Amino acid sequence: MYNKKKLTILLLLMLVINILGPVQVSHAATIDNVIGTLAASSVPSTDGGANAFDKLFSLLFDKILGPILNIFGGGKATTTSPNNPIKVTPLPSEEGSSGSTDSGVLRGKIIVVDPGHGGSNPGAVDNGTRETDNNLAVSLKLRDKLVNAGAKVVMTRETDRTVAPEGSSLGQELAARVDIAEANNADMFISVHSNSNPDPSIYGAMTFFPDGKSSKLALAVQDNIIRETGAVDKGTSSATFYVLRNTTMPSILVEMGFVTNADEARKLQEDNYRNKMAQGIFNGAINYFNN
Ligand SMILES: [Zn+2]
């Protein structure tokens, strides 16, 4: 097992070096990000138990390196046939309900839903859509789903307004959101945002978590968002956003899609797509509490 792990680490490093090249500057930067992204797009979040690294090792070894190198005979990589020695097993498809329909775990949980921006700060605006409107619409749908499942939901805002008094600084505005989560002793904090990029061809959903915690929650939510919406999976990543750094409960910030991409901007304005987005976040929260 030691050799297996050592070899995996070596090959993982090679893989990371290969990947770092083409990754976009705005999203690359650290090995952590790459590993987070890999884990997000490759590992079923319903496994529970093992951490992302262990899962990544198993995945790399059993599904990719094992078959390619045909070493350590047998193991789980027995699907390889002589006619097709290099077989990279595709991503796991639907894994059944895996508990995401069992919403009982949400009963009594205090969940703060934070629609980003609002009032005098609309967030990203492009292609005829404002970030604040998308964020609020999805957050309200998420609120309803959570409440129906028995959770106690606290919204940082339910209308198009700032959370701190108008005219407050950005710092005060963000602190007001954190204060709500802390004052309510929340079990979970979910901030909902829409993304932007100078390059209009960039699109996809991603989920951020504070360094050192909440990566499991981010993976669960990201996985379920992709499953529900079919959005391009831009993975999960740690980030130092104020609301993530300063909340003490598990916290994530979801970037649902890019308003700067015409096609995604259009989707983000559709009621049906917003509902799928809310459903994905909701299912992710259930999966997280189930594991
Ligand atoms: Zn935002």
C-alpha cells in the first residue's frame, strides 16, 4: 500500500503540473484549487467518511493509473479488457437518490440564506440581467424548499435592499450579513451570487468555501447543482471572501453562473432554471447533513 500511495503521489504531481498549464489564470493559482476542482468533478460527494485526498488517491489509482499501468494486478480495475488496455472509467453517473430526497435531516436546522448584493449595489450587471435579482430569486426558492423540509431559515434580505443601512461601507454591509448568521447560531450559511468575467465566453457554476473548513459542504452543493442544472462544472475552491472568513458555522458561497455570458445570463433569468439551481443547493445541504 505504501508503494501504491507513493506512486500515486508522484503521478498526481505530474498530473497537476500538466493541468496547471492550461487552467485559466483567474481560477488556477494554487494546487489546492486544482485538487479541489478535480475532487469536485470526479468524486461522488455521497461517499462520506474519507477526506477528499484519500478519495482522490483511490480514484486516481483505481480508475486511471491502475488500468493504464496494469500494475498491482487485479484490484478494482478488473474491467480492463485485453482489447482495450487503457480504459479511463467515466465519471459516476446518477447514483440513485443517495439520500437527497430524505429531507428529514433538515428539521430544526438553522440555515442562513444570504442573497448577495441588493439595493444600491446590484452586483454584476450584463446581458440585461442584474446579479442581485438572480441571487434573490434563487434564494427565495431555496428558502421555501428549506422551510418545507422543516428548517428554520433566516434570510439576510428578502427584498431588493442592502442589509446594513443604505450608505454603509461595503465592510459594514458584509459584517451585517455575518452578524445575522452568528446572532442566530446558524448551523449553515449559504451565500448566493452570480459571477462575471471580462471574457464573455466563460461560463459555469462554482462553489467557494473558507480555507480549512466546509469543503465537504461545498462539494455536496456543487455536485448537486451540476446534477440539477447541467451547468458546466467549474468545481469548488477555497476563498477568502469576508462572509466565509468571518462565519464560524459551515459556510459556502455559490457562484451560480456568469451574467457576462449571454447564454448563461439568459438561463439565470428563467424561473425554471432558478428553481433547478435552488433544488441543487437544497439537495447538497441535505447530503451534507446526511453524511
Ligand atoms: Zn456577487
